[in-house]
Amino acid sequence: MRNVNRIAGMAMCWFPLAIAPALALAPEVQADLQTSSIESAEMTAVATSDLDLVTSEAVTSEIAELDAISQVEVPQSAAIANPSTLPPLGEAADLGFSGELTQASFTEASFSAIASNAEAAEIGYTVELPEIEAIAQTSPSPESSEPQDSDDSSNSDATEQVDLDSETIENSPVLQRWLEDIPDVLSEIRSDPSFRTRLRLGYSQFPSTDQAGGFNVGIEDVFIGQTGLTVSADYQATFEGDRQAYGADLRYYIRPLGSYINVAPVIGYRYLETDEYTTDDLNLGLRFLLALSRTGVADISLTQTWVAPGRDEEVGITTLSVGYALTEDLRISTDIQKQNSSFNKDSRVGIVLEWML
């Protein structure tokens, strides 16, 4: 135990002597360490400044090239004629990823330049679209600018304009009419009648007169000028002559003549002869017309008139007529007529061929 204490005491005496030289050299070591740190910092700063200089020069050069690209003026003629002649935006975008500029050094100014270039190119192309459409609509076609030497050439040009076969146009009078001149549809509705003037000839049966047979002739709706005023006349009788009637009327169609539904006041003269009575006087009434198809192809009419209205000899006449065209100018019609008076009630049924004028 005493030996251990002695060794520890000797160690405590010798330890200061051992570390004294190290403590004496510590300031020099510390100075050397500071010097090496300063030199390392200076070298790092120089390297960093050189790298920044190189990088900034490359960036400046690339930005200048991008600015030059963005300032290129896109001619309007190129935008109109061929959109493929626009500045290639892909090249400008590729510069940001080339070997000279890395993705990290691709600055905001470069992106702005590319965006400006794209916007300029897009504006240069889209601004001209309304002008192109206006020119296309107003410029005459090559076919229309050429002189028309014959009807065949005009028909062929019209065929090309409507993009239809010539055979289709030749078989359609409506298409031919519209190709020659576009009609005024509103004017036609007001002035072009939906019914036509008709010459009538047919057979009549008189059920109230012992089923006597007879005939009827007449003319319907002869137009007076371009107005809604028409004249009609008819004659009907049995073959034995024991019953007959004839007269003439003025009708004025209130609605436009091209209407499918029309109404006309009737005024005229009528003569009636039967086994029971004979009368002649003023004929007043109304006519209702339903044109199922224009130009007289099919229609239904109902006419109600009174002969000698307000007198003791007054006779009411109701006529229902239905007509249908067989050809362009010929049609067939059926008549059902009732005559009511204080003396007797008479009837007539007729089948009539009508020639449309």
C-alpha cells in the first residue's frame, strides 16, 4: 500500500514537467492552424469567384441569345401562309438543358424570354384569323369570276356551289328555281295563291228528286288582278230538266292568298228551280278554305250561303267540296250539297273533274 502511494506521488510530481514543453509550443501550433485556415478560405473564395464569373458569363451569353430570339418579328404573311414558319420554340427551350447551362443555372429571365417568344408567335398567328375569314367570304370564287358563255356553264357552276349532282338538279324544278334566283318567300305567301283557278265538269245525282241524274259545269276562283277578289260561276241540272240551278258569285279572301287557311265573304246572284218552288235573288254567305297542300294539290272547302236572305222565299245552301290532284293540272273533286227552304229540302251529290289553270 505504501508502494502504491509512493508511485502515485512520483507521477504527480513528474506530470507537470512532461506537459510543460507541449504547453510552450501551443501558441505556435495555434498560429499555424489559423494561417492554414485563412489560406484555405482565400483559395475557396477565389475558386468560388472564378466559378461565379464563368457561370455568370455563360448565363449572360445565353440570355442575350434568348432575348434575340424573342425579339424576332414574326411577319404576318408567314403567319397567314404557313404556321410552320413560326420561330421554333423547342430550340429556345432546349438551351436551358444544354451542356453550357445546367437546369439549376437556368434563370427566371430565360423562362421569361421563352414565354415572350411563344406569346409573340401565338399573337402573330391568331390575330390574322378574322382577316382570313373576311377575305375568304368576300373574295369571289374562280368560277364566278369567269364569264358565263352559256346556260350549261352557269348550271355547272351552280352545281359546284351547292355540291349536288347535275342529274338531281335537272329533276328538281324547285332547286332550279332557287339556283336561278332566291325567291322572296314572304312575298309569295302574300301573293302566290295556295289554290288555283279551275274549270269544272262532272256528273250530279239528285237524291231528293227521285234519284235523278244530271250534270254540272262551272269555273271556280278566277283571280282579279293580284288581289284576293275572285269570280265563280256554275250551272247544274237534271238530264230531264225538271231541276236546275245557276249563278255567279264574288269572293274576297281576307287572309293572304298563300295561307293554308282562308275565309272569304260571298256575294252574288242565284237562281233555283225545283218541283216545289222557283226563286232567284241575292246570294250572301261565307266560304271557308283549308288548303292541305299549296298550288291546289289538295283542299277542302265549306260554303254556306243564303238566297233571298230575310224573305219568305229564303233558301239556305250548304256545299262541302273535297279535291285532290291526279296530275299536275288535273284533279278530281266531290260535292255534297244541301238546299233547305220552308217549302222543301233538296240534296245533290256530284263527282267532278277539274282542270287547273
